[in-house]
Amino acid sequence: MNLKPLAICTLLVSGALLSSVSHTVIAGGDLPGTSSSAVAQGQLGFVYVDPYHFSPLVALIDLGGKQISDVSVEVKGSGKKGVDIRYQVSQNQLNTHDGIPVFGLYPDLLNTVYVRYKLNGAFVNETYRIRTSALPHIHIDGQERSQYEYEAVTVADGFQNRLYLVDGQVIPPNVRDHWDWLPTQNIIDTNGDVRWHLNAGVIYDRPGGSMSFKQTSDGKLIFGQGVMFEQYAGFNSAYYAKYDFIGKPILKRTLPRGFIGLSHEITEMPNGHLLLRVGKKDYLTKEGLKLDTVRDHVIEVDSNGDVVKVWDFNKILDPLRDTVLKSLDMGAVCLNVDVKEAGKTRSAEQLANEPFGDVAGVGTGRNWIHINSIGYDASDDSIIISSRHQSAVVKVGRDDEVKWILGTPEGWSDALAAKVLTPVDSQGEQLRCDKGGCDGEFDWSWTQHTAWPVPERGTVTVFDNGDGRGLKQPFFATDKYSRGVEYKVDMDKMTVQQVWEYGKERGYEWYSPITSITQWQADHQTMFMASASAGLLESEKAPEHWITEVDPKTNEVKVEIKVKTLTKHEPGYRSTVVHPEKMFSQ
């Protein structure tokens, strides 16, 4: 699509000869009824910047009562390396917004936007000049801060139009002592320019973490907003939400009564239901204790917000398995970053006697499992969870039966030990393994984040963070590394083969002790990774969030962007690829 402006165009509309001039107008303002003004444009209506108070880098061109169709938008890139953003707008979206949504504006710039549409049977080409404000600074820990910085390191031909949603968190060290946990969500292009920014005030109406921002199959945005210390906070609950990228709210629902601790993951199912990772309030243990659980439940909610299924992992797995917990670096457990504890581990006795709450410890009521992702396998109606504190990827059916466990066989009870997959090589021959690893290139994932099935490849992708690798801490912390890894599981034979990995060769520079993601990208046949907390425990510099997309056949890097956070010990959470062509096409 090439939407070059026409300086003068002559159109025959409804039998009349019309002269149309390409318009160059500065536009700004809000929807009618707000305090800001707007400017009329071309043959349509006003242009409103940030019409829903959701993002300062979007706009809406009001239809002005006109009936138009066949709409195309092109937001021009700025500078020699600027990236153009192009997309079509469906009739449904025109009707929904009573206007043309404009996505991908630059901050603090007089943006150039080309719009093409059909009016009264003839095409009209118009040019808009839309002024945006600068991105807001963040006030935290007594300082005013600008946004993350983005440095494009590698961009291969054919990948220049990639857009990435960077899901960051402004989290001070030892988050349990703070309430000021702010979201930092931007969409960047491959030039490192911010093309969308979420107004933090839209979601930050309660203290806690906003996580799991991702684009749905219908092109929208879902995420969850947790509540920190919610049993004491006086707030109703955490909530999950769905918006479009212009900012129109679609749903915003508090958690169903009795559930708490929403964070890390929201997964869309093919039927439109959502899978949420939560905890349970007032959980009654078999010993008769009533307590709140931590990151150990998955619930499925339907379009009405009703709970149609609950997976209680206190009953599915073993809350007393401490095999992995004893090897964890206590400087970075979940998002509780405490550099004073870096390199330290806990004994079995210490883990068993931790206070109840969001602490790494064994037993229901502590952070014994730490589920950080939920995948859905439609082929057998099962979920696949990543458990950081068990260093295990686990597939579970709707009947709560464990189908397989991908992880070290050490420390599982007899019934669960039978579900642990056996590693094999490419010929299907069993590998020689011990509790800490296997011969050859195979390795289990350790304190991993994200585990998602890839039906077209018959595999599961995982980000292997690598803390506690081999059930131990290395003598030198700089020996640690993270990987993107892909496994092929044979459920009939109960075997697993490692078919791809990337990151081991990057060493400590690319090592992320927490957070991060690996995700297959079908459109370019690539593996996308975000190593989102590299350098987290270093004292001399802020962490770096590496966005890396590679060809899995060769591991050639197609895109790499270095995201620079601005304070020490501040992790990113995830990033993900977004597609503007899906945002307004349905």
C-alpha cells in the first residue's frame, strides 16, 4: 500500500465534478465534551489525539457524519530510517469508533499521516499533520525519570516493519517494602522509536503489578492488574482487562470472589475464554489451616466472567517438593529483588519454616510453585504451565490428571515420577542423565519462564532462565546463562527431544535470572525471545532487556534491540510481537 498524498485531485462524485486538495493541518484535541479543542480536517470531521485517554500516540479522525469505506492509513516514518506503519480499517471499526483510528504516531512531533478512503463511490487521498505531546516522565524514589531507551543493534532485510510491545515494570529493589510499582508499556519499531505508549493512569488505579500484555487473535490488547498486599489494601480485587489499541474499553473485570494474586499470565483460548494465574483466598489445607495461597491456581473464565474450571496445583503436584527451591539464588526470586541476598540459598529447614506469604518456601501458603505462564493445547483440551520454583513444565488435562512433566526427575513422589519425560536424542535413543543434566546437547529448563505449545511444529517453546541449573549455584555467578529452547514431546513413548536452543553462546551478558519469554513467530518462521532482566543483580549498571529474533534453522539473528532500563536492579517483564494489520481489520 502506497498512500502518497495528491497535491490536487479531481474526483467525479455522484455526478458532480469536485476538486480536492490534499490537506496539511495540525490536529489535536479530545472527544466532544472534554476541555480540549480539535481541528476540522478535509472532507471528514475533527481529529482527536488520545481520544480515550489511553495513549498519547494514537488519534481518531471523526467521520463528521459521512459514510466512507475501503479505508487505508499510513503513518510516515520520521527521518531517514523511520519506519512507516500501514494498515487497513474495517467497516466494523469505522462504525465502532465513528471515525478512522490512527495508530503509531511519534511522541513530541508533528506527524505526517496519509489516509485513503472511498466517499460517494470515489477514492479520496488526504494528508494529516498531527501534533503529539512528549512522553511523560515517571516520578519514583524521589526522582523524575524519562522512558526506557531503545537501541537497534541488528535489523535484517524483511524485518524492518516489525513492532514490539515492551512490557516493563518500574520496580524498586525489595518490592515487598514498596507500593510504587508502575507499568511501563511501549510499542517500539525496529529503529528503536516509541510508536505507542500506555497511559499508566488508565490501569494504575491500585498499587500492584500490571503484567501479561499481549495481542489477542482479534487484534486487541489483554492484560492483568494485580494488587499488592491485597488482603490488607482495602481494594476489592485485582482485575483483568481487554481494550483495543486506540483505547476503547472492551472489558474490565475484577477477579471472581475468593481468588487473589492475579499476575504473570492471561491466556486467550480459541473459544474466547481466558486462563488466569491466581491464588486462592481462605484456602483450607488438609491440616485444617485456613490461609491465602500464592501463584498456585489456574482458573478459566468465560465471556461473562464466570469460572468454568479451577486447577488447584496444591492437589495436582507436590507442595512439599523442595528440590529446586534449595538451589535458587535468593537475590532474585520472582519480582522480589534483594541484592543483599544475591548468591545465597536456603536449606530445607529454612524453606519449611518461612512465614506464610509471597516468599520462596515449601508448602501451601508459600511461593512453592510460582506458575508464570499458561499455554493451552486444543488438541486434547489441556493446559501447559511453567513452574519456576519446581523448574518444571507440566501438562495437565481438564480432569486434573498430569499428562507429563518436563524437568529433572529428582525429588518427585512416585506417582508424579512416572510422569517425568525421558530425554532422547534425534534418533530416539535414550540419553544418559543424572539429576543435574544429560549427555549431549540436551538440558532441562531451570527456573524457566513461558512454556507454550506450537501445534504446527508439534513442540513446546520455553525460556530457560538458568538459575539453579543442575540444582546448584556455580562458583562464579558469571558462569550463568539463559536460553531459548524448543522441545518435542512424544506422549505415547513419554520421551522428550531438544530440537533447538539459542543463548548459551551469549553467556552472562544475556543471562536473565527472572522474567523473559520465548515465542514462535509463524509469519517469519522465527523464534522471538526477550531476555528481560539481564544484569539484574549487577551493581554498576541498570539491567538490559534484550529483544532477539532468530532463524531457528541457523540461529542467525534477524532483529536485536537492546532495551536500557534506567535504575539499577529494575527488571523488564516480557516483550511480544504486535501486528498493526490485525488491530483494525475485524
